[in-house]
Amino acid sequence: MDETTEGAPEPLPGLPATSWAVLGLLSFGRELSGYDLKKWSDRSLRLFYWSPSFSQIYSELKRLEKTGYATSRLVAPESGTRDKRVYRITDEGLTAVRTWARTAPLDPPVLKHGPMLRLWLGHLLEPDRMREILAGHREYAEGMRLRAEADVADAGADETWAYPRLTLTWAERYYAAERDLADAMLADIERLERERPGD
Amino acid sequence: MDETTEGAPEPLPGLPATSWAVLGLLSFGRELSGYDLKKWSDRSLRLFYWSPSFSQIYSELKRLEKTGYATSRLVAPESGTRDKRVYRITDEGLTAVRTWARTAPLDPPVLKHGPMLRLWLGHLLEPDRMREILAGHREYAEGMRLRAEADVADAGADETWAYPRLTLTWAERYYAAERDLADAMLADIERLERERPGD
DNA sequence: GTGTACATGTAATCCGTTACATGATTCC
DNA sequence: GGAATCATGTAACGGATTACATGTACAC
């Protein structure tokens, strides 16, 4: 586990993944407020990661600034709205997030699939309620798929956004798969009910 | 927080999902120790939810006992091993978890897909590293699929386990889809690299 | 004048993990 | 004798959320 390359052998302060995610949002070079970051994260990260709350974004930004990975300045309310603090990534921040992206160990995806937990407890449920849960999940998945699809279309052909666009495509397929899995399971349940000795 | 009656529409103390998961493990009627629960949860819940740590299982069990949803007794070390505390679900517990499974609002699955977060930051990565990340993820997914597949085979045709078996089947398909999505994205990246003006 | 979007932050709380402590038994 | 597994728990910590507080501008 020795990373002698990359000029600086300092072992990166162990920031949580969320910090890197926020710094990642800034790594595209734009100067953004906490509010902006939250909205953007809702539309992008949300599809494959998760979107931190406002309060966490604000505290994360403070931490990044203290670490020297970001700087901020106040923007006067030129027209409407009130004071606004915008953040920009620093050179150190860019180096750090790049190093993280390249060298951090990859931990497996975290999945907490509520609907499946419920169906796993099928012996406690009425079949109708099970179908409802699956139908609800199917709708959720299709909704997410549509959002991803729309966002892929919105994303221009710009080189800068090639990889974010790629992950949107991935998300579109992922939620299509989730939808199909719900359908398949609905069919499985139907079969199970049919084959069950007269209830 | 007044628990005046039973069997009425009392609004269930707001236990976290993990409590319900543990109570769910007990809802199959077996008498189990914290240690057993952890091992079982690693092989079952892990595939679609997540497996709490030992320490959390132990504290969750204490909470369930205090709430009256489970009881425990000490088992003497008849042969080998030391004292063991085994838990069993109570009637109230069974009622509660059933009510929860039937009526609790379904919140969307939580996905924190580390690999995708990294690829979203593709502009910071060397193409080779990106392929490595995807290959690693592909392997992870295939590994999980194989485990699910094996567990489906292990699970007998017993009626009691019909729904757990169903979710195992779901997991098998889910991880197959994850594997295929990794392959598709690998191909997408290959194409992107080919089409990129001479780097 | 009421609601909604913009905009930032604090406090309380809780969920969950890691590290640590302990100790018996079994296998090599 | 030493490692691995069984077995249970405490303490410290940190990640993240909800609720709350505050205030502006604009649309209806």
C-alpha cells in the first residue's frame, strides 16, 4: 500500500466520502454557493449516490475551507436576494480530490433496499399489500429513469461533461433494470400465489 | 409516548429501520443469539439491505427487549462455549413488526454507489484507472451474484422460506444487472476514448 | 398579505461504526 | 503455546438528519 508516486506522499486527511463528493462538485471549476451545490447535487449525485442535506453541505464547505481545499468570498446582492457566499476549489483541493479519485480504496456500493426488506418479510404481509409495495417501487424506479433520461438529453455534447453524462446513462439503465426487476418479482409473486395450495 | 392500549391504532414507536430488520429476523420464530443474528444477517439482509455491526445488533436487541418486542434467556454452556443469551420474539413484537411491514410508508431505496461517484469524476482519472475501478466493481457484483445464486440453491422448497427465497432470486438478478451495467459502461468508456481527438 | 424561492446557519439528536475489553474453547 | 472461533458487551466518536431561526425578494 505504498503510493510513492504523485509528488506528495502526505496521506490525505481522512475525509469522509461526502466531503470528496462536495469537493468533486467544485472540481468542475465553477464558483458556487452552498445553495447551488445542494440543488445541483439533487439533480446529479442523487441518481447514484445521495444528496446531503443543506446543513451538511454548509458544514462540509466550512471544513473544506479550513483544510485549504476551497476558498470563499461574499458576493454582494447586486439585484435581489441577499448576501451570498460562493466557493471555489483551490489548487491543493484539486490535487487532493484527484489523488483521492485515483488512489482511494474502492469500497462496495451501499444498498439499503427498503422495499426488498418488506418483501423479505412476506410471511407478514397480505399479497395485495405486497403487490402495492412492488408497484410503488416500480413507479419510483421509472420516475428516476425518466429524470436520468431527460438529464442525458439536456447535457450537451461538451467534452467537460462527458463523464457526468456517462454516469447519467448508467443511471438510466440502472433504474430501467430496477423497474424490470420489480416487474419480474411481481410475476414471481403471482406465480407463487397461484401455486399455493388453496388459501 | 403513552402506551395505553394494545391492538388499537397506536402509532408504533418510531423505531429505526434497523430495529425492524432485527425484529424481522426474529419473526421467523427461531430463538437466536446476537451472534447468530449477525451471521444470519450477513448472509441474508446483506444482499439487499445491509448488515449491522455486532455492537449494534446487541444494542438493538436490548432496545427490543425494553420495548417488550422480544424476550431473552440465558442458556447454560452445556458443552463448550460460554454463556449465551438467546432472544425470542413476543406476541406484541410479532404484531408490531407485522403492522410495520403492512403500514409503514415506503421510502425509496438508498444507494451510495462509490464506483459511480469515482467515474462521475472521470475528468480527474486516467482511463486505465477508470477501467480498473469498473473491473473491480464488476468482480464485486459477480461475487455477490454467485453468493445469491448459491443461497437460492441452498434454500429448500419449504413454504416458510418462500419470500426470503424470492428476495434471494431478486438479488441474484440485481447483481447480474450490476455486472452487465459495468460491462456496458466499460464499453462506453472504450468508445469515448476511441472517439476522443488524439490524446 | 400570503406563499414560495432564495439563502445561511445552529442545536439537538440519533444512527452506526471502530476500537477496545474480556474470556472460554478448540485446533494445530 | 498460539491462533481462530465463539460470544458479549462498553466507550468514544463521527456522520448526517431534523427542527429551528432568520431574513429578503417576488409573484399572485
